[in-house]
Amino acid sequence: MTEPKTLTVPEAGRLYFSLGRNASYDAARRGDIPTIRIGRLLRVPIAAMEARLALADQKTEARR
């Protein structure tokens, strides 16, 4: 079976930031967690999440 390309907002918040459900949706609303809307579903593309974290790592390294 192939790996999923998206996660639910609570799954992404828990996996990447150890956030609970409400905090995950708050982070998504602020744009801290990248999301796409598919009909009524709000999903987090794993590639976009990984890219955002890589960019944050680069910015942290540049400040050192």
C-alpha cells in the first residue's frame, strides 16, 4: 500500500508539534500548518508540511 499524501489537521498537529485537536485547528487557521480544502475536508499535504519545516530549519541555521 502507498503512503498517504495528506493528513488530517489533528494528525499533523499531533505528529509534528504535539498539539491537541483544537490547538491544531488554531495553528491551521493562523497558517502555521499548511492546509488544502477538498470539499468540506481540510487536509494537510505532507510535502507542504515537510517543506515548511525545512524552510524553518534553514532560517534557524542562517541566524546562528
